[in-house]
Amino acid sequence: MKPIDVKRSTVTLDPDRTHVLARPFRLMSDQRSIKIAARVMALPEYKVHILLEGVRAEFGDRQLKIDDFLRRRFNEVSPYLLNGQRLSEERKLLLGGYFTHEYSLEAAALFNPSMVPHPDQSDMPDGSLRFILSLRATAEGHVSSIAFRSGVLDANSDITMDVPSRYSLEPMQVPNSTFEKPLFERKLQELRLMGDFNRDVLNGLPDAFTMEELRASISRATTRLSTLERQTAKGTARETLMLARSNYEVEFRPESELSERVLFPVTPSQSNGIEDARFVLFEKEDGARTYYATYTAYDGKMILPQFLKTADFLRFKFITLNGPAVENKGMALFPRKIGGRYVMLGRQDAENIYVMFSDHLHFWDTMQLVLEPAFPWEFIQLGNCGSPIETEAGWLVISHGVGPMRKYCIGAFLLDRDDPTKVIGRLPEPLIRPNAKERDGYVPNVVYSCGSLVHNRQLVIPYGISDYATTFATLPLDQVLAAME
């Protein structure tokens, strides 16, 4: 294999402990929450004013529109108050403050990046590309969320990152978002939840229904059951609502900056992290384009591949994946259909690379083995480093391999454009190995990426450094393709 000119960037994205997110502070018991609320209620009004002004002075420059967040938190904890109590606006905000905390979402690491073209390419000089970088931000409790940055690749593929905002924001749940009844029914069948009870529930729903309509239909169906039947149906109802909560939409304020937007875990399946999002710009058969991302939901015990969808990085739809092929980490969607079907890479056995085909994005039933470890630097396991990139030579897949001492390296292989189950080339040596400056971090001896792109015949690979920080490498695409064996 001829040496490939690897240009490591001087741009490094390090974790920033000043990026703090206002989060609900949840106590272990309702009893404690009631006691705290009672203590705040006992304060005289002048003391409430002094304490609230102190909160504003200390945290107001760290949080955008802090009063709005505190007011929302008060509305959420108001059930802990006695009925009929009248409160001043300041006391409501102070109560919200006692049930809020700051979370430093990047305190431990900012890594495993995915790179896609920005939806807005206006005012770009010839040969330049504005891009979005998604990143895994990890902090207290090893909980991971998705953060974003943006930048520009110039005509020479040199990288300039935009200065990020100092603020961080969570999105709001989209009110009255709807579920498609046939699709929801299919997901229930996949989960073996489609018995008589849920048939009754679905019969009471329109073809497009909201979460509130689902709750109401479950309540009506429950009242028609006997006491004994209700006990049996309780678990089914709970799992049905959990499925609905896992398929949800959120949106950020239009005036928010991209770097302020944070997708933080909110559902039970994500409770310990949203990990390693692999974004891809997907082109539909009619030419329309949207962004999808596979990610790993982690609840502390189980890992589960899931989907994200967005057109503008303002509004995001979270989608559960179903089917026997939905296992393990590291799924990556191809950027278009092949032969009229969706195609995705996976690593279901934690060791080899598979290809899956499906007629529906949400359901994946079968998989076919396409690549096994062959070289010493990948003997432990193989995996993809993001969605395949279409080139004239074939589908270029950036991969990772794990070798002795659990050292991760980045490599590549090539799949046939018309039949991606055929491997038509692979690199016998890594493209990127962790160098002396990249070996130390949260998890040492690791270089890892979740999505690259080609710009002006240059392969641009953003990658995480030992699960701590992020940098970039640029390689001539023609050299990479020529080195395939």
C-alpha cells in the first residue's frame, strides 16, 4: 500500500466546562419535594425578592431567558403546593429555582463527530462549503447528549470553525404531534403488544392521533374491562405509552444559534445517554433531501439503535427502530435508496460488518455479512465510522478496527454501487492511527469518527481523540481509492 498524504488539522474542539445547561432537578421522593416547597412558602416576601435577585445575578449571564425556565419549572412542581395558595410571580420563580440545576454537558468529553453539509449554503464563496458537526458531549454520570458546531471548508479544504455561543438550550416538545395509526399498529405487533386490549384502543383512535388521544382511548378501553382484566392490561398500557413517548418531536426556538442546541436524553430508553449519532444527508427518489441520524440509546443496561430525522436542525423527530436486525451499536444509513430499498450498515454481532435492506425506514428484519476482520490492527472487531460516501468507484465506507491493547484505528473499504453486499476493495493498513498526542484521554488509544464527507476531491474525516476531544484529518480521495486492494 502506497503511503497516503494525511493532513492532520490544527483545529481541535476540546470540552468546554462553561457550556452549562439548565436542567430539572428531580429529588428522590415526593415527600422531600413537598418539604422544600413548604420551606420556600414560609419565607417572607422581602426575603423571596432578595433570594431571587441573587439567583438572577449569579446565573442570569449563564442561561438565556432564565426567568422563562424557572417559570416552566414552577408549573411542573406546582402539584407539591397546597391547593388554593396564592403566590407572587417572584415566589413562583424562586420555587422554580429550587427545582433546577446546571449541567455541564461537555465537562468530560466532546468527541465522536459526524459531519454533513449545512442546509444553508447561501453567501458561500466558490469552492467553499458550510458544514454542521454533531458531537457526543459527555459529562456527570457519563450521560451523553448531542451537541452541534458549524464551520466552513474553503476551496483548499482548510477548516474554519464558527465561534460557539456560550449558552446551551434544550428543545421544547412539539405540542400535539401526531402518530400514524397503521405505523403505530405495526410497531405494536413487532413488540408483541397487539392483543384484544390494544385492538380496542386503536379502534377508538383516528388515523392520525395525538398522545392525549391515545391516553384517552386507553382510559376508555380500560373502563370496559373487568377488574381481573385490568390488572393484565396495566402492563400493556404502560408499554404502549412508553412506545409513544419514544417516538416524539422536539423543536428549538428559531432565533437560537446552532451551537446552543442540545439534544439531551428524555425517554427511559435514553436515560443514560444518546450516543454516537451518525448523521447523513439523505436524498429521496424525487430529489428532496432530509437529514437522518442513527444513534445508540442507552438506559444503563441495554443499548438500542434508534433514528433521528430533521430537515433544518431546528425540529427533530425521534423514531424507534424495530425488527430482529435492530441490535448492537454502529448502524449507518446509506444516503439514498439502492434498487428501490433503504440500505444500512450494522454490526449486530459486535465483531463483523453487515448490510441490511428494508422497504420501510422503521423496520429491519434481515442482514447479510459482508466483512470480517482480516488484518492484525482489526482482529478484535470491525465497525463503520459513519454512513457510506458515494464515489465513482463505489461506496466508500470509513471504518474502525480494534487491535492489540484495544487500540482503535480508522481504515476504509469499498462496496459495489449497485450491490453493496459486494466488497470490491479494502485498505490493508489504517488511514489514521492515534499518534503520540492523541493516545491519552478518557479512553486512551482511540481514534473514532461517526461521519465524514468529500469536498473538492478531498476526504475530510472529523474524529474523536481518545474519547476526549475532536480534530480533523484531510486526505486526497484519489490516493485513498488507489490504495484499495
